[in-house]
Amino acid sequence: MKKTVLVTGATSGIGEACARKFAAGGYNVIITARRADKLESIRTELEAEGAAVKTLVFDVRDAEAARQAVDSLEGPWRDIDVLVNNAGLALGLEKEYEGDPEDWNTMIDTNIKGLLTMTRLIVPGMIARNEGHVINIGSVAGDAAYAGGNVYCATKAAVKAITDGLRIDVAASALRVTNIKPGLVETNFSNIRFHGDTERAANVYKGIQPLTGADIADVVFFAASAPKHVQIAEVLVLATHQGNGSVIVREP
Ligand code: NDP
Ligand code: 8X3
């Protein structure tokens, strides 16, 4: 029987690449995000390639909308085998004492509370079936703060703690829990972080070959494909010329 994956934040970057990877790998795919038109065009494309795809349009910050979306799934679509908690963002790179509290709230509500909402909605079904895998997209930013990263780094440190906590809580079951921690991945991430300043965003990836969403999707899929007795707990994936969240060696 085909397995089912649900990917949050599947309209762009790492999430979109995960949707493509799992569809190509024979999964039924539930793609979720806020942008309905983008989800539809990805669905059309993946279906043309032979995949079965469902779209769910909601904001992970809206717990009631998330609940209604998950509740709307019918039949075998309800039995989610893999949850990829990917939806997330950074906003700003200001010093902590100069940051915008609205940006902080958005990051906390999306990266922490949104991830918890999805976990709370989907893991009980996995527990009932004694089968499932939660893959959270953390970050190298969660390992140590970098200049201006403050609140974003804190949200990804929270993702680490939440992932580790869940892994403990489900250890008596057959569920597996994974934290994938990417470094520098060229997606829409920096455009969002710098509120649409595309030049500033492009500079983030200047002089270094960054990772791609597909590179991260390969690692996510590898974790999901490991034998059932193998739980890939955590993976840090950096660009080759990146030492950690702060050290990036660029060509002049
Ligand atoms: P993108 O901006 O390319 O994609 C972000 C995705 O998240 C989009 O599909 C967006 O969809 C969705 N999203 C954002 N906010 C919400 C929301 N409130 N509700 C539902 N969906 C939402 O960025 P990335 O692919 O780079 O980021 C994906 C994840 O990877 C994030 O958690 C990020 O923190 C993490 N990460 C990224 C790294 C990088 O260097 N790029 C490195 C390490 C981790 P829509 O706008 O349609 O809702
Ligand atoms: C995204 C990677 O280093 O820009 O989590 O914070 S970084």
C-alpha cells in the first residue's frame, strides 16, 4: 500500500522540493501552505507525473483552520505516515534590542506554535496506528545564535527541544522523530527575511555555492526511507564552505 506524506510550507523552497521528492518516491502527497494558486499548480504538475496529491490551504498560525483542514481529509488520506513540519520563516536580522516585536511574534507563532499545532493534530493518529514519522525542519541556527539571528535562532532551538521531547514521548511506540538542520539553502527564505529586498537577499548566497531545497529533500527522504528500526534523530547539513551558522567562507 502507498504511504502518505503531509508537507507544510510546500509552495516554495525546501517544502516544495520535499513534495516533489516524496511524489517521485511513490508517496501520496498532501501539500499545505497559504497560497492556494501555487499549491494548485504544483498539484497539477505532480498529478501529470502520476502522483496522487491533495492540497490543504491554511495558515499554520491559525490552529482552528489547521484543525478543519486536517479533519477534511477522508479515507486513506487520514492515515498520514510522514509529517514534514517545514513551514517557517525568518524576519529581520536586527540586533535584539532593535528588532520588530511583530516580526518576533510571526516567527514564534509560525516556527514554534504552528509546528506544535500540526504535531498535536497528526501524531495521535500515528500513535493509534503505531506507525509514523515526524520530520521537523530545524536549522543550524538552532545550534548557536549568530549575529542578528536572536529570535529566529531561538525558534529553531525550540524546534530542537520540541523534536527531542517528542522523540522521548513516543519512544514506547514504533514512531520515529527526526530533526533536519539545514545550513545555507537558497530558497525564498532571504527574500522573506529582508521583506522583499532582493539585492540584500541575493548577497546572502554570494561567493559560496549554497545548498538547494532538493539537497535537503534528499536527506528528508533518506530519513523517511531508513529501515523501521533505524531512527535518524538529527542531521546537520551545511554547504561545503560553511563552518557553522556564523562562519561562511566566500570567494572574493
Ligand atoms: P521559503 O520561504 O522558500 O518557503 C517557506 C514555506 O513556508 C512556503 O511554502 C510558505 O508558504 C510556508 N509558510 C510560511 N509561513 C507560513 C504560514 N504561516 N502558514 C503556512 N505556511 C507558511 O523558505 P525555505 O524553504 O527556505 O524554508 C522552509 C523551512 O526551512 C523553514 O522552516 C526555515 O526556517 C527552514 N530553514 C531554511 C534554511 C534556508 O537557508 N533557506 C536553512 C535552515 C532551515 P506560503 O507563503 O504559501 O504560506
Ligand atoms: C536558515 C539558515 O543560517 O540563515 O535557518 O539561519 S540561517
